[in-house]
Amino acid sequence: MQRKGNIVSRESQVDNLVTVGVDMGGALWATAIHDWNSGRNSYHGLRDKDGKSKESLLYEKIRDLVLAGHRVQVFYEAGRYGYAPVRIMQALGAEASILPINKLKVIMCGKTIKTDKLDAKFLGGLHPDDQLPAVYIPTLDEEGRRDAERELARLRSSIGRINAQLLAIIERTELKTPSGHRSSDNWLREIAAWDKSGELKKLPRFMVLRLKNMVEELALAEKHLNDWQAIIDHQMEKDRQDGQKNNVQTTVEKLEKFKGIGDVISRHLSWEIGDFSRFKNGKKFSSYFGITPCPFASGTMNREQGISKNGRKSLRKMAIELAWLWRRWQPESKLTMKWEPMLKQKGRARKTAIVAMARQLLVALWRHVMYNDPIEGAIINKPERA
């Protein structure tokens, strides 16, 4: 949004600034360019054309602007194209930011009008001095570690999904439904027993074939999960060895030395978040998990709307799980004793207490990772490397 009162001062402060807003759709990259010195606006609807992709057309325009001596700032929304465009545009000499569009305030009245062109013009009219909430751009290594964690979660989810589907099919038949999820080997033994007893012959032929198909799919998912876990374990060991050579502790080692924090949680926190130092303080770190309060105050009205729920759901879920584990395995810590009276209650008070405890625990862990601050009363499971 442009504010008339400060356009002139900005033009005098920043020479040759050009902002580029890009709305990245599947077939169209709507691109709006604003020259802050001349006030000129231009719009380009970039599509794949004459053997050139919409991506290459955008990068050509940015390269031309940079070569013309402009300071180029590009804004685009977080979405399907990820971090690759940022890295390419930065290599071309431009500054680039990914914006979480849900955090930008847009002034509207009447019916909402939305087009890709309007979105691009809105982004192109933003100024880098507006203190915009930009998305953190991870390094290639950090992005790869995130993908490793997410692939692990996807494979586990696939195994759970296939098991649930197998149980749902069995429940439609006269067969005795097995209790809980099973491995592919257990399912094969179960099917072999049904075949031997003649019970499979009572089922439709295609249902039997479907069961066998799904068990094969389950076996493949289990194999991929084991292989992927081995890759992650190998990387973890490599990180530890590199840390020993450089005489530094990894973030995972700093977290998992506390009783109640295992290698799964410590790795997930470290690999999903990446560089802990990108947060100015512990409060900024805990807000990244989306478990900070979300107040609503207007005039005499003052109420709480619960937690913000910003950020990734898996991290928020793990933060709450971590708080419960801390309560169980660190009963003598100052943090547990502070919230224990409320945690013994039932209902909303208990839920509120565990979220508040998780938030304070994250702050304490961030301070320990960054400054090696001790957590009062905490039990250390693994001694620090000398």
C-alpha cells in the first residue's frame, strides 16, 4: 500500500528503486513493476510462449532492470514455487522476498475484487521500508533437512492410511477384524490363515485381489520408510562426527541431552527450524510455533482468541507433546512445578496451562541452544562433550 505522505521522502532516500510484484499462478505469472523515482507502473502477463517459459521471461526482465542500474526488489507470495525463484533472482543481482500474504493488511470496502493482476499490482506497490513480514529463506542444506523430515512423516502417514483401509475392508466382511494396525508380514500371515481355513472363498474375488494389492503397497511403504530412516541416521552420525572434529555441539545434541527429549523430537525441531540464531529472542522463537496468545482489543472490548496457530502444524503438535514429556520426566524442574497445580485440574484450565508451559519451555530451550543458559532443576541425561 502506498501512503502519499512518505512517497517523496522515500524517493529521495533510495535512488533507482524498482519494486516487482509477481503473482505466480500455474499458467500465468502476473508481474507488476513500479519505478519509485518516476512513479511509473507497468504490468506484464507472463505465459509460456515461443519456446520460452514464464519463469525465464521474468528472470530476463529482472536481469534487464539490474543491468540498467536499478535497485530491484521483488515480492511474491509463499506458495507452490518455494524458494528456487528467490535464489535465482538474488543470483541475478536483485533483492527478493517471499511474503506470507495472510499477514499483510489490505484495505478494502464493499465486495472483494480479486484478480491476478490486482494481486501483482498490490505486491509491486509495496516498499522494502514498510517492515513487511517476509518468509525466512533457508539454505539449500536446511531446505533438504526439512524435506527429509517431511518425507519421513509422509511415509508413516502412508503406512497408517493403508492399514486403516485394510481394516475398513475387513469390517465389511464376516472375517474377524484384527486389532490395530499391523505390518505387511502380519497381514500376509493373516491372509494365509484365512485362505487355509477357506474363509477367503466367501469373499468377492476382486476384494481378495484388492487386499493383496494393498498389502504389497504396505510392504513397499515399509521398505521406503526403513531406507529413509537409515539415510537420516547416517546424516545424524555425520553431523555428530563433524561436530566432534570442530569441537562444537550440534543443536540436536544440545536438545537431546535433557531427560524427556529424545532423538526424534530434537531432530525434528532442529531440522524443521534450521538456524536458531535467526530469531532475535526466545519469544520470537516460540511465536514461530503458533502457540502465542492472540488478543482482540477494541475500545472497552478486551478478550482472548486463543493461540495464533501460525506456522507448521507438526511443530505446534510437537511443542505440546514436548511439554507433556517434560512434565513427566522433569518433575523437579522449576517450569514443571510452576504449572503443576493447573495441570492437575481438568478441562480448559489444563489445556491452557500445557500450552503456556510449552511456550515457556521453548523460550528456555532457545536460550540454552543459543547462550548455553541452564534450565533450572532440569535433569541432564547425557553429559556435554568436553
